[in-house]
Amino acid sequence: MNGDHTPRQKIRELLMQGPHCLRDLSQTLGMPEKHILAELPHVERSLKPLHLRISQIPPFCRSCQYAFKNRSRFSKPGKCPLCRATTIEAPFFYIEPPGREAP
């Protein structure tokens, strides 16, 4: 990764390579997860003219396996709506062109 890229460009490059969770991005870029979470909507907006979008492998509850499939937020949910457990697996994000299948 090139050193003169902005944080948003670095996030975009990583997501083009494949799925990453917030923790992976944070450790790779040396930025707090909250900062990356704040940057993701801006990265997504910059992709629209290119007909690209940020997709996600949805978070799920480790207790009952409930998947948060229609979640539009980038943050991890706090509790499962079914069993109320807080053991939620983090979502993974990636950039995909329109019409392509999830990995």
C-alpha cells in the first residue's frame, strides 16, 4: 500500500482485495475502529460514480445463529433480537461491482 494515500483510499484498497472486519482494517491501517467506522459511509459514497458498492457478510449471533441480513449500518449490533445474547460475530466488508455474487 502506498504511503501517500488518504485513510479513505487505503480502506478502499483493502476492501477491493477481499472481505475484512473492522478489527482487521484497524490493525492493518493502525487506526481506531471508530475512525474506520466513520470513514466507511464516505468510502461508499465515493464508489457510486464507479458503479461499485460496499457489501457485507452480515453479522450473526453466536448463540442462536440469527443473521442480521438486512442491516444497513456498518457497526456491529449490540444484542440479538431473538435470544438477547450479546455474543455477536462482527460483519465483514468488501467492495463488489454490481451484479456479482458474494464470496
